Amino acid sequence: MRIEVDPDRCAGSGMCALTDPAVFDQDEVDGTVVLLDPTAVGHEREAREAAHLCPAGAIKVVE
Amino acid sequence: MTETLHPELPLERSSALDPPAELGILRETQPISRLRYPDGHLGWLVANHALARAVLADNRFSNRSELMHTPVRVGGKAVPPPPAAKPGMFINMDGPAHSKYRKLLTGQFTVRRMNQLVPRVEQIVADHLKAMRAQGPGVDLVSAFALPVPSMVICELLGVPYEERDSFQRDSKTAFNLENDFDEVMAAFERIEAFVAELVRRKHGAPGDDMLTGLIESGELTDEEVTNMGLLLLIAGHETTANMLGIGTLTLLEHPEQLAALRADPSLVDNAVEELMRYLSIIQIGPTRIALEDLELGGAEIKAGDAVTISVPAANRDPNRFDRPEEFDIHRPATGHVGFGHGVHQCLGQQLARIEMRVAYRALFREFPDLRLAVPASEVPMRDQHAIYGVQSLPVEFT
């Protein structure tokens, strides 16, 4: 499993950083998604949840 | 698909904490149905979770004000067609115009920034609880606690002098009351706008460590843009959370076994907040979007120009998304609710709202272990005729 993010699509809602701060963070300046761990090892369920909750469709899980 | 015409968006509730029963029937029988808008427009009503998410995430739907049809009457009359959004009023814009403004603010409302704010929110909450105790039993929890806490927080963030709150609190209340004449509502909005515009002028000479100053100093915005962005944050920042704190407290008091569980394990508060957002769904009107092209949605043929109103309360009680949706259960996984919306317009201040609610509920029920209603629950006046649902007042007792 691999996570891909698209900061251009990101609306900065923070749902990903709220769901799993070990995998996702937010840019200090514009609040857009920062991917900390593209493999999300041990956090697969949370990463999928974050992708599902993302309001802007900016997170993709590639199996 | 059989089509029934629903003459108006259902707003009448038979139970204070539950959405209008008609919405539940629509969700099960016709999750997308025709809706007659007061201005004569024939549009649609979406009443389930999957379709609500689909519409709100689809950029073929617009939120531009000049295309809008309003699904409720204001002052008993249809709302006239609104003008295009003023510069900076990005909630009523689409695409790059919207994201240009939003991205100037999202860095200020990140999860981390909001977590850093917790100690200050705790202090504001503690001060108000102390003052509430001093007022004694019979005090109105809304005016002593639920309204002033988020008002003070957003004032400090924006750089609005809190001692000038009376006018904008009153105007904001007027602006969302559907029973008021439309002219009265517009005048209230204009007064808040003038208030923020004057503040922006003052900030040029007396900058502060606050968001309005930050926007001015970004050098990317006109004063008019800063004013409208500030106006949006000021109103959205206190009216919504204030109502959640009031009706959320009523909900917990009315579910003593849930409240006991929360008191026994305060770490449940994060989840309790999500569940309150789901269960209460205080945004009782809209959001509404306008189709920019012909498209198919849940078997319905939507035409370009059609208005589609989402029922947040119906979506958040969808049994296909939430088990036993009619039950208030602070243990359930409640994430995925659309209480903060969905799509690129999803609530900008949601992480602020979360920490305000977490801190406030935790402190309230810790400091007032025997908090109870001072009137029968059936006598608590509800905000049936407001765009944002809640309690008008909440008299409480304690020892």
C-alpha cells in the first residue's frame, strides 16, 4: 500500500492530520497536506480512513 | 422513480433533538426528491449521506451566490436573487477564486495551531464558568457560557475588541432569524460589515498580533477583501459553536447514562463531540448547490441551473452510514458525519470548533457535577426558525 497526496487539491480542512498525525501533517503556511509516511506501515486503517474523509479528494491509497 | 412534490423544506420538529420526521421518510423512500423553492424555482432535496457527499465533493456544482436559490422563506417571503459575492466573501465563490482566499487562512486553522490554543481556551472557559457560578442557580447557560466563550475566542484570534461584542452578537442573531424581514436581515449584515470595515481601518494605524492584521500585512488583499473575510470568520466563528455548546449541553443532560460515561472517562470527549455534531446537525438549512451542467445524480436527471439542497440532519441519520442512527451514543464511531460539510468548502474553522467544544464540555461537567435543567426539557425554547438550530436559552441549576 502506498499513499499519494495532491496539495493542489487540498482544502486544508485538517481531517487527515486529525485522523492520523503519524502519517499526515499540515503545511505551516497554507495548511495543505504534508505526507510524513507514504507507506503508512502499521497505520493502514487510519490512512484509508483519512483518504475517505478528505473533503477535497486530495489523498489516494494505491494498493 | 415516483416523484412527490415537497412544497417546502421540512423544518417542523416533533421532538427537540430530532430532525423533522418527514426528512427520515424522504431518505428511505426518495433520497433525492423535487423541492419547490419559495422563489418558484423547482429544484431538489438530497436526504441521504452518500448523495450529500457526492454533491458537496463535485465541482460541477457551484456555490456562487448569484446563481443561488434559497430553500426557505425569510420574513415569510422568498429571498430575492442575491448579487455576486463581494470581494473576499469566498464562501460564495468557486474554484481558483475561492481557493485563493481560503489558502490565505487555512494555515491559521491547522490541527497543530488549534492544539496550541487549548491553554488559552481553557482559561476563557474557566473564567466564564466561575462567573456562571457566581450568578447562581437559574442562570442562562447560553448567555453566561455557550455564547461568550466562542465569541471571545474568535475575537482574540481575529483581533476584534471583545468589549465591542454587543453589536455584532445582536446583529448576528438578527441575521440568522428567519422570522425577521429580509430588509432587517440585510441591514444587520451591513452593520456587521461596517463594524469590521472600521476595525480594518483602525488596524492600519494600530497593528496587532492577530489575523486581521496578518491579512492586511500579507499585502495581497484590499481592505474590502480583508473586511469580508473577517466578517465571515467572525459570524461563522461564534454563532455555530455557541449553538453547539447550548444544545449539546441539553443533549447530554437529557441522556444521563451518556453523561455519566463521559464524566467517568473524560477522554471520551473527543468522540462525544463528533457524535454531538452528527446527532444534532444544527445546520438545518442547506447547504445548497447549483448544477453548472446537466448531470445524473442518484437516478435523477439534474439540469444546469437546478438548485440542490442537502439536508445535513437527514444525511447524518442515514442507517446506511451509521448503525442505530437515531440513538445518541458517545461511544460510536461518528467520524464521517457531514456536520462540518464536505468538499472544498468544508468548514474552515472545524478544528477550532472541535477544541472549543472539547475544552468547554469537559470543564463544564467537571466543575458542575450536579448540573441540571432549571425548567422541564419541554420548556426549553428551541431555535426552530433560525438557519442554525439550537436552544434560545438554557436555564440551569447546580449546588
